[in-house]
Amino acid sequence: MDWNKVGRWVLLAGSVALGVLAGLGGLWIFEAKVPAAMQTTVSSAEARVYYLGAGAALGFVIYAWALLGVAIAGRSAAAKARRELAKK
């Protein structure tokens, strides 16, 4: 089993879950702040789709930034190890 791939899948699932939770938080704020008289069935459904979709997109952005950070850190550590080996 390739643990790199497993780690990436876990990171993706966690990032998207975090993004969806952020979207749910935005939806909760929308429902709390917009008066019930101003909400229609259509606007409530559209808001739910919008906030959850935006949350999922945020999750993918979090995933991309995390992978970028891992790649930079990996290259930095590898470069440091090569420099140390070259000194010996």
C-alpha cells in the first residue's frame, strides 16, 4: 500500500470536509440573519447550494495549498540533506 496516496486521500477528505463545514457555517449565518419573511423556498434552496458549493470549492483550495506546502517542505528538506551529504 502506498502511504503517500493514502495520505493525499485523507488530506483531500479532511480539506473538503473542513470547507463544507465552513459553508454550513455561512448557511447558518444566512438563515439567522435574513428574515423569514424575505426567504422563499427558491432562495433558501439556492443559498444552500451556493454555500455548500462554495464550501466544497474552499476545501479544494485548502487541499491545493496543503499540497503546495508539503511539496515545498519536502524539497527544502531534501535540498538540506543533499547539502549536508555533499559536505562529508
